[in-house]
Amino acid sequence: MASPSSLSPPEIPMELHAVNRKKLLDSFREHLSRSSRPLSGFVFLKVAKSRLGTAPIILNCFESYFAYLFGVQEPGFYGAIERYMVSSTYYTDEITKVLHHQYQGPGKPPLYLLHGLNTDSNNFSKPADFEGIDNFKTDLNTLHPVLTECRVLKSALEISLIQFANDISSEAHVEVMRKAKVGDTISLGLVAISLGHVAVSLGCCPCFVNSALSFTRRSNIQSALRRLFSLLLHLLLLLLQCLASCQLGVLCIESQQNEIMSFGVSETDPNHDQYLSNKPNVNTLEDGDMALLDMGAEYHFYGSDITCSFPVNGKFTRDQSLVYNAVLRAHNAVISSMRPGVSWVNMHKLAERIILESLKEGHLLSGDVDAMVHERLGAVFMPHGLGHLLGIDTHDPGGYLKVERRPKEPGLKSLRTSRELLEGMVITVEPGCYFIDALLLPAMENTQTSRYFNHDQISRFRGFGGVRIESDVYVTCDGCVNMTKCPREIQEIEAVMAGAPWPIKKISIPSSVNGKT
């Protein structure tokens, strides 16, 4: 049974998507003016069947660009934005008539369609199509980069929704920490605890239509009534609606046997059959296991992405503390260094350096850390990128524009962005340290890198698994704000798992009592 939350869903600001549309319109006008093109035509989109991102489990699918501009997730909708920002709704068989009536220029009305590469998933967005589109002059190249860049910097309204998603997800992570016990069967039970907490806390999923020119099929009204009636008959589906588009990432339990048991693996994943053959749902949490949970909820499209690592038995061993504190130091160092103008590539390198220094202090490595960095030894322990942009998509677009170069080096090539930080970005900070035989053994046998390893010491970590800590961070004008509110210090995690409240109330000890220090 999920524990009650003190949080209540914030009111959805009705002007949110109008603000997003105005932002796009202003950016689009500026872009057309710079290229000496006429300020006429329509931005035109359609609700796609699914997202283009790479999150492993999505309980409520919608097209994120359309959601950003119109706040709509139902299929069959089209949306048009023109310079006067007129707000009206029509049927789809009226598209040609309405847009030609609105257009004031000569020739065919220009339609700017969404078509471009998502550099995270390597999928292309599919441009809108409708009967009568031949009566328009279509442009497939201009809209995507402009709209994508609009999504990179979040407004205060967007930040408020992302913050609530973080608040409720942080509570859900704490709930899972408290419920996980040695001997429990590893199943979707831990996920269910998190989902249940989110559902109880969020109530019904708020969604509204707020558009400039929107078009829907006439049959959609009747089908909407049928869907509503169906929901009333199938109360189990109500839970999914109550999740406010709750989205979970991959949940992993890492054990001493170096198994990584994963839930929610996509059928398109190349390792899908292997995961099924391992049957992770029949394993149990054993004493000494480290749990790594990567999951987060969404609220009115906007999401969170949080990772917590903790010992299943509630107490860190010496080796677990060594690795965990290495990752925590890297996590905290990056957040302390984040501000506008800082290179994300340099933040990744900083995290690598901190982890290597910590492993050296723990006598797993030896030698010059600068030389280790030069040899890209950090990628052996952290093969993934430091983080990714976050917003409506878990991996929000905009990580690589045409001017950004994707690094080629090990570890760095996995970065989902190489940009400099900008005020208004929301980005995850998720360093990790893993002991993966496929990466570790070749490095220990390589003549260039083997000298850095204390082979006897590091051999006991084979089978350890790994640790990752992930927080969602908002870049401000002079620094950043960590939006995630999970227990992070070892003593905090152990206290929460032992039953202490969270957040832990700080007891201030006076500097003197009765005149005595």
C-alpha cells in the first residue's frame, strides 16, 4: 500500500502552451527576417502516433512537439500557428478552406512542416499530411531546428511542472527505499510501489485543449465519448490516467553475481531475448545486493528522471561506500560547477576525474590521474554520458545542433549533448561507476593502461555491478538549482531505510549550554 503524500498537484497554468507558441512565433519571425524571407505562412503540425525519444517505458504516448505547442495528446489533431495567433478550432476537412481564408499573401500559402532528425534517437519526425496539401507551398527544413531550440530553454511555467514531477518522484524513490527488503522477489513490485505512490498523490490526469488554429476529425467527438464510457467500465485503466502520464525508466537490481536484472526492456532492444531468457522476475533480493533504480514521473507532459542507488539490506559495506562516495563526489562537484557558459564536455571530464581520484584513494588505481584522463580510463568505469536535456521528453531534443560536434573519444562519444550550458536549461546530472568485465578486463590487459590497476584490489569488485546517482538540475543566471530531493548521503539513505522521516529534520545544537561550550 502506497503511503500518502503531503503534496497536491499544482494547477495547470492555462497560458502555458500559448506562451510556448508565442516563443516559437517570435523565434520564427527572427529566423525568417535574418534570412530575408517574407513573414507569412503557417507553422503546421499533426499529433504523431508516438514519441521519437528513447525512454524504455512510456505509459502514455504522445507527440512531444505537438504537446509543447498545444497541450493535446489525443490522435487525429492538427495545429496551425500564424502571425496573428488567432485561436479557433475546426474540423480536419476544413483545413484547406480555413488556411486559405486566413492567408493574406500572394500565391500558395506557405506551410512550415515539422521534419528533422532527433539526434538522441536518430529518428526523423514525420511531417503533417492531409487531403489538399498540394494547394500549399510546403517547407520541410525551417521549422524543426527553430522549434527544437525553443524547447531547450524552459519558461517559469514549465519549470513549475518539472519541479512537481521531481517532488513526487523523489517521494516515490523514498517509498521504494523503505519497502525494499532482503528476500523479496524481484518483480514489478518495486515499480508498482512507485506507480502507486504517484497515482495516489497525483489524482486524475489534467489535460486541456488550448490552441491557436486546431483541427480535429468529426468522428473524434463520438470516439471521445466512447472512450470515456469505456474508461468508466474498465476501472483498472483509470489508474493509468491517474498517473498523469507517469513514465518509468529502467529499473535495475545489481547483485554480487554481476547480474543486471532489467525491467521494461523494449522489444526492439537488441538484448531483449537475452533479458527474457534470464527471467529476472524470478530472482530475489539478496543480502549484499545494491539496488539501482532509474525512474521518474511526468505531470502534464513534463517529466523527471531520477536514479537512486542503495544497499538492499539498508547498510553500506566498506566497498559499497567507496564506490558510492566516488559517484556522489562527482555528482556534487558537477552541480557546484554548473553555470551558463560552462562546457558540458568539461563537466563530463570533471566527473570522470573525481571518480578516478576516488578510486585511487581507495587503492583500486595507482599512478598519475592526469595520465589516466589522457588515456580515457574514465570511460572504463563510466561508459555513458554525464546527462541529457530534460523536459517533455525524458531525453529532450536539442542536444546537438548543426554547429555542435559530437565527440569521438570513448565515453565522450556517448554524451547526449556537447553544448555549453544556458540559463533556462534543465539537464540531468548522472555520473556512475561500474565494474563491467567487458570493459574492465581489456583495460587491465592493455599494455598502455594495465599499469594503473591494482589488480589484487580491483579483482574483488568484479561482480560488484555499479552505482549511479541522477538528479535533475535547472541552470540559473549565475549557477543552478537541484530540483531532485532524494536522500543522497550515506547516512541519510541508511536513516530513511531504517524508518526515519524524509526529509530528515535537522536538530540544531546550540554552541553553548548554560554558559558552557
